[in-house]
Amino acid sequence: MKHAHKQQMNRPFTMARRCSGPSGYTPLMPFLRVPALAAIAFAATACVQMAASAADEQIIAPEQWHPRGFDEQAYDYFGNTGDHVLLENRSGGAMGAVINPILIGRSGVFVGRIDWRYGHDNFAEDKRLCGPAYQKNGVSQKSNRFAVDAGDTVTVAFACEASTRPLLDEEGEAYGFARFYAVIDAAAYRVEVAGPASAQAQATMPELLYCPAATPSGGPLPRNAPPVRKATTKEQDAQPVPRDVGAYALAIVGFMEAGGANPYANVSTHDDLSLGYFQWNAGTSSLYDAFLARMTPADIALAPQSVRGGLETLYAVAKGRARRSEGARVIAGWRSGASGSLSEQARAGLATWLVEPQIIAVQNALAEGRNSRLAYAYTRQWFAEQGITAPTKAEIRTTDSFFLNLMVYNGGRKKMWFRHARVFREGFSDDAAMLSAITGWLEKCDNYTDPKTGQSLYSVKEARANAAKYAGMAARNPDRFSDNQYNLYSLGFLLATRSMGSNGDVGFPGIFQADVLLRYGVIAFETGTIRREPYEALARKAARAAAASAGD
């Protein structure tokens, strides 16, 4: 039985105003390099006139959406009543929705927002990707944020790619497609008019006045938007990482963790004790819960005599057969050097054990496992959130490296996501103002010395120099960096200013904030220095690693 959708699809839309200009619009850029979506023609002659207050966010109501690409002779359904828009498809074809073009009343920066989700019971094998897209005067835009002039028209759309997985009968013959649907929960747009910073900016700026960033009680700053508990689906998280993409990101993060030395043999006292490629550490429990938990007694037996007994105790902690306090005593015994540094005997013994072939195999399995898959899933969804349909190889590598660093160094997103970066970035009159504010914050950090420990923030001078470089480059050439790079840097700054690690007893809460931003900055903007090495040189090494991996 066919869904009763035909009347819904043909329901007239009340036009706010006729506009001059072309009577139709060329198709939006095919989503995710899927040519079939080019067949979705977003033709409309009506415009929605922008409200008088150009800086206010304008809600796109569900009834403003029109269907595109639906097959009236198949089991397709489009609904736009109530508080959401439902796009349901059983024909296997591409499907989408579009609003009537918006007539822009004032010049500024257009910023669109579409909050959407996949159907919870979509067929797991039918991994069809969806996402928003935008046109200005009939020309596809690369993201949800772009400059507009008075008199321009902007088209907002949402589309899902066609299925490539038909249902098969017992003889292997295709007989149809599984139900697939997506839901648009909310959509809106605004035009940020050039000029003084908005009220949102003024609400954001006090956070930049203090370094290290913290609440008056010494806790992490509150998020600037509701938390995002799940950014990707389980199906997305399980997708394999292309070998060249994964190898590139591992090379970048490996250098940052080891400073150019052998990352597999890396031993440091960060967070009490950190070991290996990804610096699994005792302070965050990853040393126990991730690294040692993956070991076997035979792996521990490979350690030199000088550290074997201690590792056996740490292994017992990881397996729940000893208390954390026992592990802490072992680590304290190894850190018998000046100012709590590792003794040379302990450092040499641990480094020797870490480069045993069996232990390297464990490190590789962990490095190429959950963290890498999540980073790649975040990368794909991050592009979808921005409406970036055909990212370049360089954009994929940069963004995947950013999110692998996020998984390794920050331990995850901390429920932060694109909406938080967007809100922060929109709080400034332009991107140059944002970069200037961040540079100013780092200047304050450079002048801070903790009164109890006498310590400064780690890497603060290098982070400050890089930030000033980015600000200067953007001031000389406003198009030097892409929207994706600015969005990544915004998220990186927010994660940095919520980093409250103290490096055990030797530091203070927030001591890593500049170092966190240093890493995110060089990855996002692909320039600057990291551990005094030009990032461009590191990127070339990572590219060689990616090429070697792809050639295996």
C-alpha cells in the first residue's frame, strides 16, 4: 500500500514576496561526490524576505520545507507538519528538501543551521549519507557560512544520497530497498552584519580575560551551548579508516607525543607516568584501562629485570587484582630523580620494553583501533555539519589529524562539537577579531606564573608566537584560511580553555591549556611551529608515511 503523501507534497506554499532574478536555480553540488543527487533540481521563483533585524536568528519553520527527489509511484513520504520534517524513502533514490530562496536585505555574513538526525531503525547496511547544502545566487557554497550582499538570494537545502544496497532475494536478485529516513528537527539562519561585536561576542569575551581559563571556583568553564552527547552513529564509528588517511594522522600525532623521537619508546612523567605512542598515562587511567589491560603475562615478561616487577604490579592493577595505590607506589619509586623525574634505570628499562615487537604490535592495534575509527567518523560528520560535500585530500588529512589529536591528547570531545565552535565564532565581528582575541588571551597566559609552583603554562611562548602569526596572515589575506580551518581552531580553543589537567603535583590546573591550543592551531592552519619544528616539515614526513602505507 502506498503512503498517503501526494497531497502533502502538492500542498501550496504561501509566498512571502516575489523577487527578481532567475526563475530557477541550478542543482546544488552533488552531496558527498554522489552524481545522482545532481538530479535534485531546486527550482523556485518565490523568495522569503529577511526580517528587518539582520542580526537576529530567523527560524525556518517545518512548513517552509518542500520535497525534492521523491518518487510518487514508490513508497516515499515527505512530512513537514508539527515540529519537524520527515523524509522517508523506500524507492532507493536520492531525496531532499528545500526552502524558497531567501532575499537578503543587508550585507554581511550568512550563517545557516540545520539540526538533523538519521532514523533510529535505518538498515545498518544501507549507509546513505545526508547533509545540508547552501546556494548563493544559484552557486553552491562550500559551507554554512559565507559573505552576502543586499539583494542576494540564498537557498537552503537538505539532501540524502541514493542507496547502493538493494534488498536481495534468495537467488540474489534485487527486489527493492529497505526503509530509510532522516528527520530535520530545527533549522534557522542569520546574517551577521559587519561592524562592532555583537552581544554574543560581549558575552564570550570575559572568558578570554583570565589565564588559565577557569571559573571563580577553579573549575572548567561552562560550555557555550548544550552538550552534544553523540555526534556520530555506531555504524559511522565502525567504518574502517583509509590506510593513507590513518597513517598521515598517526605520524602527526606521534611526533607531537614524542617530539621527534621514536614514539613507540616514549616515556614521560606527564600525568604521573605516560608510556608509548599515544602516551597512555596513569593520571587519566588510560595506562591501566587501555594499554596494560590489552597485555598478557607473556607481554609483561618481556620487560627488563629492572622494571619487570613494577610492571607486574601495574598489570595487576589493570586486571583488578591490585589497588591503584599499589600502582602509585611503583610509579613513585621509579620517579626518584630530581624534581620527581624518572630514574635513568626506570626510563631505559621501560623504553627497551616498549620497543619489543610484541609490545609494538599492541601499540599499533590500539593506535589503529577505536581512536582512529572515531577520529575518521568525526571527520566525515564534521564535513556534513558544514555542508562540505567534496573535501579535498588535504582537508580530510587535516581534519582527521585534528580529531585523532583530540582523541589522544584530550581524551575525547568532552561533549563539545560543531555547534559550540559555531556559537563561539559567531560571537565576533569577523574571523580576524576572533584571532586577535585569542592572541590577546595567550599574551595574558605568557605573563602568568603560578604562585604556588612558580610554573608557567607549558608551550605558552610557542603557542603565542603561532597565534600572532595566524592573526597576521588573516589580516593580510582574509581568504588565507578556510571556514573549516576557522571552525576547527574555534573548537580547539574551546577544548583548550576547558583543559584543567595539572600534571600531578608538579603543575597547576590549566597548565596544559596553551599546549593544547598549540597542537590544535598548527594542525588546523597547517603552519607554525611545534616543538620548534616547522609544521610544514612535519606534514611532509606524514605525507611520506601516508604514501608508504598506501603502497603496501
